[in-house]
Amino acid sequence: MKILILGAGVTGSSVAEALASEENDIMVIDFKSELLDALKERFDIATVTGNAAHPSILEQAGIDNTDIVIAVTDRDETNMLACAIIHALYKKPKTIARVRAVDYLTHPLLFVGEKGIPVDFVISPEQIVMESIRNLINYPGVLHISSFAGGLVRLFSVKVVPNGFLTGKKIVALKERFPEGNVRVAAVFRKGLPLVINGQTNIETDDEVFFAAPKNDVKRVLKELNKLEPPLKRIIIAGGGHVGKRLALALEHNHQVKIIEKDPVRAKKIAVDLKKTTVLMGDCADESLLLDEAIESTDLFCAITNNDGVNIISASLAKNLGARKTICLINHKAYNKLLPNTGIDVVVLPNQETLGSILKHVRKGDVAQVSSLCGGSAEAIEAIAHRGNGINSVVGRQVCAINLPEGVVLGALIRNQEVMGIHHDTVFEENDHVVMFAIDKKLVASIEKTFQPI
């Protein structure tokens, strides 16, 4: 598949990294040659230097035979204009555009119909990241949580603590604990690396264990695992940018929310839009400010500025001063190496969250949802079962007869909007939604082939 990426910034680079390792033909356009040179040193891709919205640059990049265009420059207007030009002159490629500004996103007809801007799929990274953080707040005790099947299924992970409920248990014992079959262990990661699991796999301290469960059962499962924490009510958000403001808007009616914003102009602007949130102008890494705001009685300190260093320092400081829980946003995953012993509870990687919303449009077959996990090394995929040709058809066949490789785990089966138990003799039906966990994204190709419709 030939994929054209517009923009070589943090998001464009992460998309290129994810797709270049999957035998795709990748071309990247950016006007900053130094960014392109850095990408070419790391990956087997081609690049063109120039304005991504100029027809001559698009032609130089081979737009004529491109399958998908992913427009993720740092300017909404460039992304939208490039998609409009591609639609007017070429029409063949599928287009995906990143749009950040709320003013564009709040006009529902802007991207609809003949008069709308011709973008096939619009993604909003800030909205995606905000929803990811809000899910973590709604389910305290988890390290990650994502939704599938229109919200009917949740995939979530927990950390195994010394002498905890999970410590030393075999996976088969957990199956006995949840005999209905719709709560499943999807994966176990040990020291950041995936294990090929079976019923006899032992769970150890510091493992990260992924579960798939119906939405309404998540809190019950967490309670069974002794991972259901008290609600997070008193929240301090460090950073009043797009994500911080959206998060405060989503939380302020049911939580006690404060935002710390360093820029006085931005602080005054968001204070107008936030009705119940207290907006504080200051440095989120200022110890005296945190103490003045009773950090020791704060349930959650959420560090989501646009500076990774500030996020790490302020979240670590808040935890040290007594905040019950901390969430830290990090754009550069290499900074994960700095986190041990900081006390930070949960890390959110914006590019990983955004990547899933892009990959679901890139994956072959009928794919409804993708979640990129574990720094992009693993994936959870929701595929729809269809009657295929010969051995590629899953419809009418039992689970035990499907030849998925070792390392692909069936997490959930959704039929007619109902989450079903999965057993070895379960027979797939047309339009079943199947949530699968691939512990290595190299295994995704086998999932695509298995669920490829006619």
C-alpha cells in the first residue's frame, strides 16, 4: 500500500514509524528538510521537501498512485486545503486529516456533503487524548483503558503489586473466577515485553495484565482484583491548553477542578469558557503554589502541558507532596526511561492514542476499531467477520479451527450488540465483531488476512 504522510512532526513521525515496518511504501512531505533527513536515517521511506498543499509538491510525491493520504501537519488549514486539492485534482486516495481547532469541529456540516470540505476522515488528537484521560479518571486503578464495539467492550490493564490478588496466580485460576467467559486475560507484559500466554502462565509482581470485559463488568472485575479505587473527585490539571481545557469542560460539573496555567493571556481566555473550574495563573512545578492549593488532599494531579519535562517534574513533585494519584502526558516515549522511581502512576502517550484512530482506516479487511498499545509495539483490533473465500472465511467455523498465530488472543465477541462468551467451540457468524489482541504488531497481517472479506 502506498501511503503519503503530510507533516514530519511528532505525529507524522510516529505514523511513519508505525507503518514503515509493515512493508508499506511510505512517502513524507514537509517543508523542514532536517525533519525529513532524521526520518530517512531511521526508516526506509522516501521524502519530498516543500509545502504539503502545493499541487506540484503532491505530484512530485506521486499522488497519482497513492492509496491513502494522512494529513497531520501542524496547521489545520494546510491539512484541509491539501485534502480539498487532492479531491479536486485526483480523487483516488482516501484522505485522513488532523483538525485541532474547536471552531472547525463544532460545525457538523463543514465536512459533510458536496459543499463541505472533502475529507474522508477527520481526527482530533486533543479530543482523543482528553477522552483517554477521562476514561482513566472514571476507572481509577487501571494503567490503560480503551473502548471497542461502540463502547460495549473495554480493554484495560492493571499493574501487579507484591502480595496482591493476581500475584503468583495462573491464568486458568482467573478463568475459574470469571466462568461466564466474557471476561478474559488478553495479554501479559513483563518488564515491557509480551509473554505468549496460556492457562498455565504464572502472573508475577510488576507484570502488566490486560483484560477484556463488557463495559458494565469492568468495575466488578476491578473489585474482584482488589484494584477498584475510590472515585477521583478533587482534581488539579497542570496546563490549560487544548487538552486541559477540554478535560476541564468534561469534568467540571461532577468534579472539583482547578487548572494551573502559566500564560496569563491563555489563563484569562479559558477562565471565560470554564464555568465551574478554578483557573490559577502560575507555574505548575512551583512547590509553594501546590501547597497553597492543598495538593496533599488532591485526588488527582494531571500534568498535561505541552512540555514533557515540565509534566514529569510537576507530576513527580505533586506525588511527593501527597497527591493521591498522578497522570503524566509524554509526547516523546524515550522519556519513559526517566519515570522509574518518580512515583508517577499513569503515563499517557498522545501519539499512541492518536495512532489507533489512524490505523483503523489503514488496516485491510473490515476493521471497526484499533488501539495502539505498549508504546506502539502491540495492537488491539476489532474486526468484523464476513464470509470469505475458502480457508480465509471465519463465518461458520469454530474458534478452535481458526488458524491464528501464537501471540494473537481473542478478547471479546460481540453479536447483535451483545457481548458473548468465547469458547473453543464458539462458531463465528456473519457480522460478528471480534476484538483481538496482537502482542506484536507484526502479527496484524495474519489477522487482516483471516478477516479479509470477499
